[in-house]
Amino acid sequence: PPAPPHPPIPSSSPAASPPQTARAAALALHPAIRDRLGEIAEVRIETQEPGVRIIDKTGPLHNPADRDHCLQYMVAVALIFGRLTADDYEEAVARDPRIDALRAAMTVTENPRFTRDYYDPAKRHIGNAVQVRFMDGSVTDRVEVACPAGHRERRREALPVLMQKFETGVRPWLEADAWSRLSAIAADQERFEETTVDELMNLLVRQRAMASEASNSV
């Protein structure tokens, strides 16, 4: 299908497109299930065709690359811990036995509406829904999320997250003055558009060179 006219703003979530909203739905359910993890009988996940085809994965997961392409793993971590970060794909978290126990209780099905909306160029939604059933027969709300923050219908919601992601990745490399100047440029659309590539690169490259020289002199 053709690319959407307004590509999604990169998310802070370390996950591919198909599971983004499954993660969001699981995070929304975390407060309702965190004290009842041992009572869960089933976790029902509805996703789109790409979600079933690409990331519906059962059985052993051997490394972070396996885990970040497993819908069930991402949903399990979000339900258990109320988060999903890059570190959650590492062995220190993956060895928690509750994750595989929860994965074993999951069913994944394709929701035809989610698939239609995924491929519809006027929508390009990435729908997922999650619901938890407990051993006593009670169920949580069915939480459905059509598109993640950063999608063209939810772009403004992603801007603070994007700025935080930018700060986390860049600020540790810069002196305080350089970061202050760079962050001011990034936060002002008009100023950003007026700034030349050379000016931006000088703020970044010079600082990295200084850090490299300092390291080599030790």
C-alpha cells in the first residue's frame, strides 16, 4: 500500500508498528490486573493481519531480537510491569517466569476491521484490542486502541514524548551550553527551519570531537 501522506512521528516505544497499540491497551489494563496476575485464565488479543503474520509468536524466545518481534511478549511485559522499554527485551527481564506463563494464556486473532483500517489509505490505523479473563469468570474491560500517539490523528500527543526521546539520546553527549542552544532550536519550529545544517552539525560534531579527544588523552 502507498505510504500515508503524514508518516507517524517516531514513538518512544521500542516496538514495530503492528503491536504499538497492543502495548498501549495492555498498559491501560495494568492497574486492573497487576494484583491478580495469578488469577488470569486468558488474555485475548485482537490484531490486524500484519500483526498475526509478523509478530504472533509462540514457543521459546532466544534473544532480544526474538522478543521484540513477539506480540505476546510485549503485551505480557506491559501487563505485568506497566511499561515496555528496550531493556525489557534483555535476559534480566525475560527470565521472569510470569512472562512465559502469561504468554501461554494468550490467544491472538485477526480482527477484520483492524485489517481493513490498516490498509485503508485514508486511515492507516494500527488497531489492537486486549481483554483479560480471570479464573472466576470475570473479565476486564476490552481496551481497543486504533492508532498510537504520533499517528496523523494523534500527532500532538507525541511531541512531548519525541522531545524527551531526543533529550535522552543527545543531551549526554553535549556540554550544558550546547544542549541549551540545541534544545531551544528543536522546540521552536520557525527557528529550526531558519537554522542551517552547518549550524546544527557544529553543535553536535564539535562536542563529539571534544569528547573523543578527551578520551584519547587519558
